Amino acid sequence: MKKIIIAIDGFSACGKSTTAKEVAKILGYRYIDSGAMYRAVTLYFLDHHISLTNPKEIQLALDEIKISFKVNAKGKTETFLNNLNVEKEIRDMRVSEFVSQVSTLAVVRHAMVDQQRRMGKERSIVMDGRDIGTVVFPEAELKVFLTADILVRAFRRQKELLDRDEMIDIDTIVGNLLKRDEIDSTRQESPLRKAAGATEIDTTAITIDEEVDEVVRLAVGKMLTKKK
Ligand code: CDP
């Protein structure tokens, strides 16, 4: 079957990364979590007290940042920042609270998009994020746009945080998701929107397995009909 690029975009906590990971596993594709890259940059900025209003400081910091992914013994992809495993830390609320502001910066986005495009050179990848189908790979053979009801999203995120012993009340989570939706959709540089030709899936009332089955079905269709 022909190799394709699968771009999965959408709002936070719609099941993007769970679906993308599972689809990649089934198809034997590589999974890239673009959000983890923006989270890693944010963690570095927080830890080094980088001011978002100082372009010189930001550029110097970006020059120091090296992000990579490694698959652990359990087959799970983990994010490394300058060779340090930051997979857990980048999911903390302190990073979630700041990541969308960092992600509005054009210079940050350009650095990440360059790296993401290099990772997609070989095709056979599933990448999830906010601008994958619109900016990073507008030529992706399959583009999916996920949505879900805000409360359903918040409960899913709360459960994820609880699974790693972070207890956050539902109102705080709803507040964070809505604030990030707003910043992500209204920013000037590659705002979150459904790409031309993307298939929209509302995940409010479907299970993760149904979500995965649907994306795999769409992907196989694209692989079989791809010309060259
Ligand atoms: O996991 P969750 O859906 O909460 O978010 P994420 O995918 O980890 O992304 C975190 C944040 O990074 C988003 O809210 C966006 O502000 C930003 N992001 C982006 O701007 N572009 C991407 N391709 C991916 C993430």
C-alpha cells in the first residue's frame, strides 16, 4: 500500500493524541505529537524565565533547544528536551497554562514547523496538532478534524490528570480549555481551523475505538487510491 501522511487537528482533549497513537500502531506508522514540541519549548521558557516580549532572548533560547522523541521499552513515545526526558513535566498544568501564549509566536512556530516537515519527509506518519493539515502538511493525503462537547473534553482531561495524580477541579480545566481554544483559534500565525478537505469527526458520543476505526478506515481508503 502507498505511504501517506495523516494529519489530525482539533481542539484540546478531543482524543487527538490517543487516536493518533493507536492509528499509527495499527498501520505501523510513526506518531509525532506536535503539541509536545510546543509544550517542551514552553517548559524551557518557564524554567529559564524567558520573557515573551524580548525577541532576542527568545531566539537565543530557541537556538539552545533540541527536541527529540524516543520510544520506551513499553512502546510509548516520550519527549526529550536537550536529551532529558520531559514527557511527564510537559503535561503539568503550569505548562498547559502558558503553552498557548508561547505558541502564538511566529518565530517559535517557524522553528517547530521546519522540524515537523523534516520528520515527515519519509511519509508514513501520523501527526496531531492544530495546524498540521493547514500549514505543516497541506498536501497530507488524509486530514481529520476532531471536535467534542466542552464538558466531555474537560472530564477526559481531568481523568488523564488524575491518572498521574494531579487533582484539578472541573471548572479550572474548562477555563483552561476554553482559554486555549480562544487563543489557538484567534492567533494571527496559523490559527486553529479545519483544513480544506478535512473530514470532521465529532467525538462527543463515540468511544476511542470507534474514533480509531473511523480514521483507519479513511486512511486505508487513501492508501489504496493514492496514485504514486
Ligand atoms: O493535549 P492538548 O490537546 O491539551 O494540547 P497539545 O496538543 O499538547 O497542545 C498544547 C498547545 O500547543 C495547544 O493548546 C496550542 O496552543 C499549541 N499547539 C499549536 O499551537 N500547534 C500545534 N501544532 C500543536 C499544539
